[in-house]
Amino acid sequence: MDLSFISAWLDDLLEPKSFNDYCVNGLCVEASDKVSKIVTGVSLRDQLIDAAIAEKADCIIVHHPNGFWKGERLLPVGKFGERIRKLMVHGISVFGFHLPLDGHREIGNNAVIAKNLGLNPVHEFAYEGMRPIGVIAEWNTPATREEFLDCLDAAFEHGVQNKFFYGSEQIKRVAICSGSCSASAVREAMEKNCDAYVTGSIKEEIPIFCQENGVNLVSCGHHRSEIFGVSALAEKIQTELSIPTKFVDCDNPV
């Protein structure tokens, strides 16, 4: 299939121009004008490129287009140059989609996490440009803290990394925002009457904020909260475009 068709299909699906992002969203490396097999992964890294080579893939789609963040030096020298050279030699094009793969209402990280937890989406939050990235979802009946943790352990292969319970004993409405957690997003979720907040990674001030503001919050790892979008995207490409597509998880414990 033509690379230009894949590029247009991804843009139409993920609507990158709707998000105020801080990296390239879309085609990052054009190594061929055709696509016959795709590998998806969370972050562009040597291990993922080697996996794509082993799979004989000619396209990689990632959530974190490492090397293409705004403010990074984009000259093809050093490690970045080595990576570009390897991609070109093996004819592997690269797409990156960051916030669009957090906020997509069907295959976004947060939508899939809500689905895996058995929650029903009711609102969105954390706008980044014209579109939000966070999901607020509910159970029909409240869960205890212990039941809440059991659901998270089932949804996340590696379970919960950090948990802070300073809020309600009963949890029904949950805010979900993968990746990195900000106090402003937690505050917005609590203003929308959420009983708990699920995220990936946290900064030093977050436990203090939770304690002082009576918030329930759990973190499950930045990388590990963002495997869901690229995995769901792989399934969608395979189903709708009939292009062999494989999600490869190069785990990162943070």
C-alpha cells in the first residue's frame, strides 16, 4: 500500500492538528513510498527498530517519537544519525502520534484503559488544544478501594506502582489520564466530582497534593499506561486496511 495513503488514513483517524502537542505528529521518516508490514510500539528506540527489522516490517508507528520532540536537535548526527541511517538502510518509515493516541475516543490510551476497567465514559477533561486527552468514566455501582485495586491489577500487567488514598472510601467516578500526571489535571478531575485518578507517572508534588486535597490517585507507570493506544491501533490497521501489523512491547519500568 502507498505510504501516502497510510499517512492520510492516520491523519484522518487521529486528527493531529486538533491537539496542541510538543512533538511531530505524523510522518517522521520517509524511507520508502510503500508499506507492506507495520510494527507499532510505545517509543522509538533501537530495540523496537531491531524488532521491526526481524519482522521484515517497512513501517513503524510509535506514541513517543524520540528524536522528534520540539526543542530537540534534529540534525542527523550522533545517535540520532545512527538511528536514521539504520531506518533508511532497511527501508523503514516512521510515524509518531503522541497526544492524538492519548485522546482518541475509540483507540486512545485512556479510552481503552476505561474499557478494560469496565467503566462507562461520561465526560472528557484535560484539553490540549481543541481536543481533550483525559477520560472520566463510571461504574454502575461504587467499588471499594480494594476492588478498585483488583480491577487495576487485572487491567495493567504489572499492576499499580504507587497508590495514595486520601479521598472517598467508595469509588464510582474515575478520571483517567495516561503518561505523566499534572496537579492541574488532577484538580480539574476533582472539580468534576471524580472519586479517583488513574495515571502513568507522577512528579514529587503529586503525593503532597493528594494528601492536602483529599484525593485518591494511583500510578501504573508512564510506558505501561501507554501500551494500549498503539496496541489498539495495530488491531485497527490489520482489520480495516488488511496490512499485517504487530504491536511490540519493549518494556520500560517507569
